[in-house]
Amino acid sequence: MKKLLMATAASALVAGSVHAEDVKLGILLGFTGPLESITPDMAAAVNLAIGEVNDSGVFLDGASTVSSINADTGCVDASLAVASAERLITSDKVNGIVGGMCSGETTASLQNVALPNGMVMISPSATSPGLTAIEDNGLFFRTSPSDARQGQVMADILNDRGIKEVAVTYTNNDYGKGLADSFQSAFEQSGGTVTINAAHEDGKADYSAEVGALASAGGEVLVVAGYVDQGGAGIVNGSLDTGAFETFMFPDGMVSDALEQNFGDLVEGSFGQHPGNDSDGGAKFKAAGEAAGFAPTNAFAPESYDAAALILLAMQAAGSTDPQVYKDKVMEVANAPGETILPGELAKALQILKDGGDVDFVGASAVELIEPGESAGNYREIEFKDGAMTTVGYR
């Protein structure tokens, strides 16, 4: 009773605190654009976490329920992302944002909207190394690791396979260039050779010129740091049509069910990686996602669940939905010390926090946030065998 009275009093004093009203999370992702095939599963994962919290009956002393509001970024459309973020904050009055999705539009919406309005954003999929050093006033986090980490993982995978010479093509934006440069640096430091590191533009009908340049440079494998629903697919199609390359390395922007459906039998022996892990939390999330009717192993679905859960647990720990208050609890609930929390255990976490205890949210992606608030990084290595995308292991 004492805690309830204190929470009620606080709600009258602290802006953003909840008093028997709906808490809103914005889902700011690329519902259209070059990654639209994986966005529905990411959004479904957010709503899975929200459902757990609502079913608990103990979120913010049981006085509030949580709902979500979708907003489109186009993934690579900074203007659309900014407009959507502004709508979420100023019109829809959200209390936190899961997003953005791609690195460039995340940077734009963070700098132009979230920072001026003091809004917390946790991105499940923006991976540009440039976001590590961005000024964020403690408001921006990401459950996906930086591509500085992915570049090293890619170099390790190639070295383990005995591949010494590759060509690289990347989508011409913050994500693509950041990943391509990170990879080239790591691969060359380990003794590998990058024959060409060339940009491609999304939205073209013909990639023959780009494929021709890549073929002239040569390489045992073509690394495609692009988007599975856009230019990356065009580059792969062009390479297969001309016989320029038969084996590809697919970073995270290419790894989805759409890649298997569109290219499975055609890219036999090709391989790649995306954020993922083989933890108990990953297995629990997979089972829960399948039961809920979405594809939980699609890229960034686990990270989306974790982003939503971290926002809501931070609110519970702070006793407030004011981003300026609960932002300081995100790192706290994400890391030790505290009781380990896996998918399906958000009700337990909320109760522990309500009782004044500590939690260590491990979640679906083995969350461990390092400064300045980003995932340390685990990756699932995949390979195409008999037309299917199979799991080789985890790094």
C-alpha cells in the first residue's frame, strides 16, 4: 500500500508518469523499403514483449497497459523517418521508441527529433559504427552490435574457410560503407586481400555495370553488404546471370527468409552471418515466436523483442514513463547484477523490480550493453546447403 501511495503521488509530480492510462511504444521501422520483408517479424517481436507485460498485471503497480503504434521509415528515407518520429512524439504521444531500423534514418530521427524532444530510442538493427560516438544525451541505445564487431566476425569466418581474396559491394549509405570499411580493415589486417570495395545504389533496374566491375577485379567470393529486398538482390541476380560469381558472403542486411526463398538453390555453398545466439533465451524466444505465428529467427526479431522489453523494464525500475527519468535505468536492467531474465519471464522481472530487487535482462539476444549503450555482439553463422539456409554455429 505504501508503494502504491508513493507511486500515485509521484504521478502527480513527474511528467510522463502514468496514472491509469495507456503507455505507448512507437515501432519506428522500415515497413516499406529495402528490408520490408523482415519488418513484420520485428514488429511482432515488439508486440510479444508488450503482451507479456500487459498479461503480468503488475506493470507500474497494475495501473497501466501498453500499446504500440507503427511508423514507417522506409529504412533508407531520412525525411520519412524524421516525419514519422515527429508524429509519434508530438501527435501520438509515445513514451518510448523501438527504432530506427537502418543506420542513416536512425541518425536523422535521433538528431532531429528524439534529442530535441528528450525521447528514448532503442534500435534493434541500426549497426553503423558511427552511431557509437554520436551525441545522444543518454537517450539512444541499440540491442544490435556495431558493424565494427561484424567486420571482424566476417574476417574470421573467411579465414576459417581458407578464403584469401574477395570482392566487396556495399549499399551506398551509412550502413553499407561503415560495414564495408570495417570488414576491409579487419580482413586485410589478417592477411586477406580485397580486390575491389565498390558502392552500389539501391532502386536500379540493371546492375550489369556494377557486376562487370566486380567481375573484372575478381575474387574467390563476392561479399554483398546490401539489402535483401533491394540492390543486394540485384547484384546477386546479375552475378548469377553472367556467371561472374557463384559463391557469396551475406552480411546481416541480406540474411532473411526472403534470401532463402529467392536464391536458395542458386547460391549453394554461400554463407554469411547476422546477430544471433544459441543461448537458452534464444531458444525460449524461438518457441514463443513460433507459437505467436511469426518467424523468430529472421534477422533482428530477437533484438526487437529485447529493445521493447528494456524500455518497459526501465520504466518499471524508475517508476516513471518519463524518458528523462527511465533512460538512466536502461543499462541497469540490461546488465548484472540481478536475477537473470529470459523471454517469457517479464512478469517475474516486473515483480522483482516492483519489490525493489535487481534484474539482469538477458533476453532473446543475450543482451549485454557496453558503453555507450550498445550490444557487445553475438552472431549466427549460416550456410546454404541443399537450397536451405542452415546454421553453422555462433560467434
